[in-house]
Amino acid sequence: MVSFKNNKITSFLKRKSSEKQNTKTKRSLEDVESEEEIDEMKLEGMIDVNDSENEDAEEEEEAESEGEEAVENFKDIDEEEEQAEEEKVSGSDIADNASGTDVSSVNEEDELNSEDYEESGSDVSSFGDEDVNTPATSIGDTSNVESGITKTIYSDGTLRLIKPEIDPVYESDDSDFFQPKNTIGNIPIEVYDEMPHIGYDINGKRIMRPVKGKDGTSAIDRLLESIDLPAGWTGLVDKDTGGSLNLSNEELELIKKVEMASRGEVMNEEDNEYPEYVDWFSRHLEVMPLQAVPEPKRRFVPSKHEAVRVMKIVKAIREGRITTGKKVREQLQEEKKNYDLWGDNQDEGIDHIMQLRAPKLPPPTNEESYNPPEEYLIPQENKDEIEEFKAKNGFVPTKFAALRKVPGYANSVREKFERSLDLYLAPRVRKNKIQIDPESLIPDLPSPQDLKPFPIMTSNVFKGHADKVRCLDIDPTGEWLATGSDDGTVRVWEILTGREVYKTQLFVKEDEDYDGSKVEALAWNPDQQTGILAIAFGEQLLLVVPPVFGFEKENNGKTKIENGFGFATFGNSKNTIEGNALGVESDENSDNDDEDEEKTQKHSATSGKKKVLPATWNKPTVAQQEKDILISINCQKQDTIKKINWHKKGDYLVSVQPNSGSTAILIHQLSKHMTQSPFGKSKGIIMDCKFHPFKPQIAIATQRVIRVYDLQEQVLIKKLLTGAKWLSSIQFHPRGGDHIIATSFDKKLLWHDLDLGNLPYKTLRYHSKAIRQAGFHNSLPLFATCGDDGMIHIFHNNLYMNDLLKNVLIVPLKKLKGHKVTNNIGVMDICWHPKQPWLFSCGADGTARLWTA
Amino acid sequence: MSDEIKSHQVKIKFFTKDNEESIQLNSSNDQALFVPETLKRYGLSEILNHLLQSSTDGPVPFDFLINGEILRNSLKDYLINKGLSSEILLNLEYKKAVLPPTYLNSFNNDDWISSLDLQGQNVLSGSYDGIVRTWDMSGNVKKQYQGHHGAVKAVKYISDTRIITGSLDRTLRLWKTGAESESLEDDNTEEGKTLAILEGHEAAVVSIDVNGNRILSASHDNSVGIWSTNYKEMNIVDSLSKQNYSDAKGSTQTQKRRRMADKDGSTRRRAPLAILESHTAPVEDIIFDQNDASVAYSVSQDHTIKTWDLVTNRCIDTKTTSYALQSILQLPELNLLACGSSVRHITLHDPRATTKITNEQLNGHKNFVVSLARHPTNPHMFVSGSHDSTCKIWDVRSNKPLHTITREKSTIDNKIFAVKWSDAINAVVSAGEDKEIQFNKTENIV
């Protein structure tokens, strides 16, 4: 591409130079008029070649001929006379013209395209080749015209010469091929990397690679080239030569022009896109200034106007109207500190573009005035108008003599004061309302459905007692239920059928010698092989073996009771002699019994002061024998035994006489017919007393406090503050041991975990009246409470015995309703079947009930 | 329009397994027919009567079974419950309906009646007053058997001349009955004679079953005793009176009681052939397998049903339920054991299945189900007595009772302790706390 352009440029330049030579020769010919022939020839040629000029000339001639007669002649001659004359005339004409138009024609020729020049060039050359010496050649004689030129006629009849194409021969000086050209075409030059040549020229000769390669000199060359780039360096490899392709500045300019042309921009060579800026008007004093106006006066006379303004500022500063920044800041601070509560804070809060000020209320109108002009008042007569105005504006213009006569005036001051007071006293604390889902406060308890079985319904009603049934107990085999009632009977029932199988009448109310004692408590001996029932009757403790067990068991029980007699008498006789009593006891019972030490200690303590035994064990009288009483333990204090509890081994029995002071709690030993009072000091009114199910401990409940004693160490282990005002009963958990539930007459059920301090772990208030009794199931995770509201509540409890980290789970399961409330007393006692999920209850309605799943 | 929507039709077809001629459908009627799906038993019965055209003695009430299940509601309810399409053909088996039992009469006793047994026209009753009585059908006490010191809890006929009774006094007694003719002539009741006192249980004997010459007793001492009907087979026990003097240990009152017991001193005392101990709570009921005399089933308060092999005297299977069981009955044709429970229902167990515990529950009672008796012939039907003072007649093909028998002469809360189904007079005999033996005629149960 570049090379091609190059060629064209060169040929173009060459043509220009030859043209100039042509014009020079013309001028010389004109100057030398003597050589006519040559001149004519040339003119003739000129005419022939320049057809269009000729025509123009003819038109000019016609224009001229209008005024001259000679023109006609000329035409005639033109048609009829000889060529020579004609040639002379025309030649002179043209010669005249030519002298004037010489320069312009040359100029015109410059503008003509190259083809025209070629034609003219070839013309010249052809003339040169031909025999110039044949002036006789006529126009009409075509045969003389050189070969290749065809003559045709234009449409208007004039002659037209068409010359053949010029065949540029090899020797022609405008040939482009001044150097070998690589002819490998599209084959990439890299293919020849291995070869010594880089391709082939048009003749099929190799174009050798320029000297390069492994010798050091060329490497240095390249190094030098890379250090300072030669002018026109492009970094490309000339495909034709194999050397680096360098372009000259002109070539680069040309490329630039071509690129611009391709973009559609036309660029004049003279146009400089960025001409150098000449700063004519600068601060430098020119030797020859562009203007020489003298400086105005105001440039150096002080300004009166400024002086006035400065004086104003000075005056303001002096007067203190303009303050310094420090003072301004202080003032602002002061304003911040003291907030003007009552000020018109109109600008406040408009610190955001989106904040819109409330539209201003329209100013009050004349009608709203308390003293409006007369014309605004509506006369009282036209009521319609008044109504209409009122409906529209909400008021009626009224006239008052003075502002203080306006009805609202009287209270306005007070109202203002009160409003201010409200604002002043109103708490400005934002109250956060806490959103708590009430559901979330309910503990997540398992469903009672999953905790089955537990008692849900009455299966059996034990009917027969004539008065309220105070107490009941089920025998350890789960076969017989014993109930004690205020009608003086103790009855034993078959649990499944509700059949009364045994009854003993302990007292008859109508008897004259009845002392008002009642059956207050019942307890079967926990030893399954005895069948002994302990009955608390007044201050007596009666042991009975109901004849329902069969000979062997009954005999076993009876012998167990009677065996103590020998010992008791022995002990009694010894008891008068202090020391022996101690000795015997320690000898006999040194095996494993819990109360030994306690007892001996007590005896040593008490026997010194008084020799009165806390209780005596008596053989039954005849009357008692008829009632199947095997032994009666008569306590010293005339106080009703309210609670009894067997130790789990069945040898010890604790009885509670609440108001007996220090002997309120008595521990009776069956095997030795011995009674002891473990406490020397009164603890208050004792409500209940229970043995620990497996540890040598005893829990004693006073009205408000539960104390747990270790019987071996004889120390107080724990004092439980129940928080109740009047406890009714306590119960150890039969398997967990260290859990006590306590019930109270003030409707509370308290669960004490002995490991968790001395406050209740849970306080449950489910009963609506006093709670009388609570009971744990022996083997199932159930317990129940009963109360004077006639209800029995069944609870599930899970001690998590295997997981010490978990606290007890208590789930209320069921409310059992069935007992009638009589004289404000509901259910008086409950107990659980030893194996089944069955509950027994007895109440003031004279019945006992069996509740089953 | 709305009528059409309401009364979708169901295609049904009647058939019966009954061989009775009068209720067979002839071939012209034996076709599938469309009936409204809202029809219940009564409507279907009307249609069937119409088809049978046995208008000679009025319409016969029918019961209907679909796939062995008695239809208790409308056809629509059945289809919905079973999730069936209403476009299927329902094959309805029909049988003569069980009519509600009708009250016949009651015999009045002096005390609660704990147990009953029947033999032909005779009724044997054990009472809480410790006396066993034999009644004839006119309500006369033919014989009295006095001897037990406690309430009689179980009575059973061994043969025409032998009965066995169990009591709360922990003993069983084998009695000999005299000739019946004598007692009928006299107006006095005859005293039965104790052949032997069977001792060995330590607590009340509550249930007895007899098969061949073997007696099984269930006791509240958690054991099952095996005895023989022939006292000679059993070992002799020294009477208490004999022990009395050799044993000096008895307490004073015991000695007194012993003297009282000397009355029985002359009676033979026998020990059990074996005592089966595996239950952990009082055994409530025991039965022989009716097909195999060497197998027995017992239920206990410890929630289990135990299968005993009487050859080796071992418990061979234990099914544990989740509630105390009170009574058991075998339905040998269906291979089922029906067990009455303390949680008010009757469960059906297959004794052959060792793993599956419960087949079905029959719900309806409101208290302990303490007595069960099967229909003399119908393999599907039995009657149950409960502490809720009702007896209920059941068909195992329906889990609801067919009929409920209430007490005629009583107020509320009169527990039923014993129920039997009499073959001879086709009546349900029940007795309980109200001291009445009540007869309820059950007709046309085949």
C-alpha cells in the first residue's frame, strides 16, 4: 500500500515536471514567430486536440460577426476557399488570443486531470515520432493520420479522434518497479524463517534475507536500534525486503491524511489544527503597545464611595453592632442552654427539605372579632341567615362591649394556668409497652394424655358409714381398705366390690361414758405378713388385726403384738430402776435400729426428772377384746392423737398429739412395747410427723415450719420455711426421699426439694379451700391432694432421678369431683393403691371412693 | 334436584348363610338392586321382607353384615368410614336380628350374689353371706351349702352331684349334692354336705373352672391352684384342731378362733395338686382352654394374660396389656380370648399370637367388666356383666353392644358380679349387689 502510493506520488511528480517543460516550449515558440511551420503545426494540433476550445472560439466568432460584414466573407471563404487562407486567419486569431491567455491556460492545464496530460503528452510524442515535415496533410485525408487513432463524429457532426491506450513499456520512466517485489502472496513470512531467502520476485528469483543472524554485529545493530529508534521506526518488518520497515515523516503525514480522508475529513495542507497562540494583550509592556490610551484618573484617586462604606462599618463596630466571631459563638451557646419554651418556635424543625410547615391559618376576620363593625352583624330577625352562617363558619358574629365580657374570658386565665400546669406536670418519659405473648408464659408441660394411667373416675363407692369418714388406709397387699369414721366404727372393705368385710365399733356416741374421742387416724403396718392396723382413737393408740387375712397371717400379727408383753413388763419393772432400763435397751437393740441412740439419750435425759412414762401399753380389757383390740397404748397427755405413721420396717410407729408440748411426738416400738419421747423441748403445735422412706430421718411439721432431723446423729438437718400459715400434712416422696410435699389449710400445696434450700421449690394453689391431705403413689409418678372444696387433684411428678441437673416436673392431671361437701368439709383423707393407679378417698359425706383409670 | 343429590343409590345384593327355609331368597329375587345409601338396618330389613314375601307371620327383623361386620349405621356411613366408593356392589349378609332380651323374673337372695353357675334348669349361686344355694326355675332354694367362713366368691358344677365353691376364707370346698326329689317334696331346703375342704391359697379364691377331673382356682394371693375333683387324689392336710395343741405359738384370740373352727375339724382337708405362681398381682379369673384340657388361661390385676401348660405346670405365654384385667372368656370357634378390664372395655386377644396384644376393643361399659359368659351355641355372641349395673350382649363382629340389660328391681349402683347364659331356657342370668338373680329371655339367637 505504502509502496503503491509511493509509486503514484512519484509518477505524479514526474508528470508535473514534464508539463512545465511543455509550457516552456510553447512560450518559446510564440516568441519565435519566424518558424511558421512549426507554429502552424502546433496550432493545428492545438485546435485538433482542444475541440471544446475550438467550439468556444467559434461562438466568440459568431458574437463578433454580428457587427462585421467580413464575417460573411469569412464564412464564404471558409466554405469555398483553400485551407491555407483559412489557416492564416485562424492562426492569427488564435495567436492574438494565445498571447493573452497564455498564463491562464497553463493554470487551467494544472487543474486538468492526468489523463489529459497523458493525451497531450502522447500527442507531443507522437508528433515527435512522425515525420514533421509533411505540412500538406489535410483534414480530410484520414490515411495520413497515424495508426491507432480512430476518427468518429460527435452527435453535432464534428470530428472526434479517439486515440489508443498508451502501453507503458518497461523503459518508461514512470515505472514503479524500481526494486524487487516479493511475490509470496498470502503465505506468512514465518514459513521462510528456516530459509536463506524471504521469497521470490516477479521473475522467480530468490529475494535473499538481509545479512543478519548469529554473527554479533547484527545483534549489536539490533541493540542500537532498540536503544535509539531511528527516524520513522515502526517496529514492523518489511515483507518485501525482510528488513525493518521505516517510514519517513512525509509518509507518515500521508498516512495521516489518508486516514483522515477515509474518515471523511478534508484537510488543507495549510490548515494547522493547533496554531500557536500569540498572546497579544499581556501584562508585558510592549515596546509598541497595541493601544496607547492614558490611564484613567480613578485608578489612582482614592474612592469616596468606599470611604463612606468603610466609615459605616467602623461606626457599626464601634457601636457594637458588628461583633467578633467569638462573641457570636458565646451568644449561640447561651441560646442553646436556655430553651425558650414559650417562644414561637416557627423555624424549629425545618431542617429538612421534606418537612413542610403547616399552612398558616388565615388571620381572623371582622366577623370573628368580639366587637365587629355593625355591617358584619346579622340582625336577630333573619334567623335563616344566622343558621346558614353558623352552618358555614361555625359561629355567629356577636358584639360584646368589652373583651372581658366575652363568655370565655372568665375562665381563660384559669384554663391557661391549668394547661400550663398539665404540661409542667406531665411526665415526659416515653413508656414502652412490653409485648409478651401470654401463651409463652405457660410452661411447656406434657399432655396429660401421655401420662396415663391416672385415676379419672369413681369405680366404687364404699357406703356404710353413718358419719363422716375421717381417715382411711389400704393394706400393703392392696386387698383391703380400712376406714375410720366419726360414727365410731372402723371398717375394712373389699376394694373391688365395695363389700364391707369387717367392722368394729369402737364407741357409740349415745353412750353415757363416751368422752368425745374420735378415730383420727388409721395406718396399716407396712409389713405384709402381719396385717396389723393401728388406730388412733382419742389419746389411745389401738392395734387391731382384722380377721380377713387367714389364720397364718393373723396369727403372725397377733403373736408379734403379744410378744412384746413379756418385754414390756420386763422393761416396765426395770424402768423404775433407771440404769437397767438403759442397759437392756442397748443390749437388745444394738443391731440396726435407727432410734436406739435417740431413745437411750432421751431416757437418760428424761428419766432423771420424772419417772412417768409418756405412754403405757395395756392389755385389752374384755370390752376391748370384743372389739378385736389386741393392745391399747394410752398416752400420758390427754390430747387427741391426730396423726400416726409407721416406719417402713413396721416396728416403729410415730404418733402426733399436736398440743402436748414436748411429748407431742411419741415413737412407739412394737416389738418391745416401748414408747419414747424424742424431743425434750416443745416445738410448738405439731401438725404432722413422717419417717423418711429409707433414711434414718424424721420430718416434723409445725404450723409453719418443717424440720427434718437425723435420728442417728440427733441433729436438725433442715428447717424448711414453707411460707404457709397453717400446715395440714406432709409427705415424703417414697422413692426420691429428699422431696417433701406439704399441704396447708391456707390452700397451698408446697413442694420442697431438700437439695434446693429451705424455701419451697413450687407452691401450687389449685384448691379453693383448705387442703387436708396429700399422698404419693408408691411406684407410679403420681401424687394427689384433697381438700375441703370436695376436690381431689391428681398430679404427675417426675423427679428425673437419673438427671441431677433437672428439677422436678409437676404436671396437674385431673380434678376428681365426686365427694359432697358436708358442713364445709370435703375430702378428708386419701391414699393410693400400692400397685394400681387407683386412688381411695374418704370424705365428710360418709363415703369412701375408689377412683380408677 | 336436591332430592337427587341427597339420595345416592348403592348397589346391594342380599345373601344369607342361614339354612332356614323361610328366609331364603328365591332366584327371581336374588339379584342386585339399587337402594338409597341413607338406608339403615330397618329400611334394609323392610326391603328384604318385601323380597321374601313371607307375609304369613308378619315381617321378620333382620340384621345385616358387610364383610363380617354388623351394619350399625346407614350404608352411607359405612362407605365413608371404610373409604369406599358408592359405586361398588355391597354384598349384604342377612340374619335374623337379635331381639332385645325380655325380662323374665328375678329370684331374691338374702345377700349379695357373687357367683353363678347353671346346669340344666338349676341355678347355683354363691353369696356374700357364705352360703351356696341351688335354685330351681320357680325361684325356690332347693339346696343350701353352708360351711364357708367368708363370702363365697366362686361356684361351679362339677357334675350333677358335685359342686365346688371358692370363698373369701381362702378355701375351696367340694360339696356333694343329695337327690333332688327329696328336697322338692319337702318344703325345707336341704343342706349340702362338704366332701372336702381344699386348703392352700393364702387369700380369697375368686374364680374356679372345672374340666374333667381337674379344678383350677384363681386366688388373690397371686397364684393359681390345681385341684382334683376326687379328694382321694390330693394330699391330706392336718386339720387346724390337730395342730392346735401341738403348736403353742398362737395368740390368745387365735386360740379362741381355733376352737370355733373345730366345727370343721372332722372334715377332710386336702392340699392342692399344684400351685402355679407367676402372677405378681391378684389373679382375677381362670379358664380352661375348651379345646385342650392341658391349657389354661388366667388374667390378673398385674395387667397380664397368662397361658398355662397344665402338663408341666408352667406359664408358657404372657401377654401384657396396660390395665388390670378382671375376667376372661374363650371363644374357641373364633380362636379368641375376650378379657374384661378395669378400664371399662372388653378386649379380644388371639391366644395363638404371641406378639400382637390387642385385636379389638369392645367399648360400652362404664365400670369394671367382671364377668363374661358366652352364648351356648352362637360362636360370635357373649354377654358381659359389669359393675356399672348392666349386662351387655355383644357380637364380636361389632364393637358396640347389641343390647343392654339393666337391673329390673333396683335403683342405681348395683354392681353385677356374675352373669351366665342359660342354654336350657335361653336366657341371660345375672346377679350382683342387688341380691337378685335376674333372668332375661333372649330369643332367636342361634
